[in-house]
Amino acid sequence: MSLPQHLPTSENELLYDVDVSTENALRIYYNEEAHCIITRSIGFVYEDELRTFLNKIISFLEEKNTNKLIVDLTYRQTYTEEDQDWIDKDWFPRALKAGLTYFGYVLPTDLFMQLSADEILVKQKGSVHVIPFGTLEKAIEWIKQQGE
């Protein structure tokens, strides 16, 4: 499997791009029209690389002064139990403190990743508006309509 193409540059500014291997990558974009951060985590990426990536998301939320995030999980493989726990107990509270209010995510094609994402996100209901989508286009459409 090769890496999927980047999002169109006419609409999305590439902020962070790390090819971990020929099949695994981490990407962060800024969509100015929607005033949101869009991320893509592709394949199996764990521990330090994943945590650096997630911490960059918080930095870019603050830098771009936005409270909107779309996480495209289409190509993501499951998290480890340790990473899942870190996201839930460490990363999410800091993302909320940074102002995260609107969180759209594109459902992964991998069933185990769907279960992993659901387990993390169900705990965040009420603290942030979390909405799943079938496509990135639908997620962007929704997030454009959300207030600051």
C-alpha cells in the first residue's frame, strides 16, 4: 500500500508532514475557509511519534487560534492500549484547555480502529461536540457551519 495523496493545497496549508515509513505517515493541515485543523494519521504509528504528532495538533490549534479539529481516520490502524489511555487522560484534557470545541472525525475503514476511536471519543461526549462522518468533505461542510 502506498501513501494517499495530500489534501489539495489550494484549500489546505500543509503544516506538518512526517513519512514514518513507505506505508505510515502523519500529516496536519490548516483549512483557512473552515478555520480548522485537519489531520491524517496513516497506518501504524505509535508511542513517541504519535504523541509528538498529537502535541503538534494542540500547538497548531493555538497558533491558528481555532477551536475546530477534523481527524481523518480513514487510513489509520488501531491504537495501542497505552496510546489510547494517554490520548484519553493526557492529550484530550490539554486539547480542551487549548479551546477545542468542535471535533469532527472521518470513520476509519479498519473495524478495530473504529472500535478504538469510539472508545476514546465516547468518553469525551459533553466536553466537546464530537461528530462522526463518512467522508472528509462532509466533515469540512459541517465544521464550516460551527461558530468560534
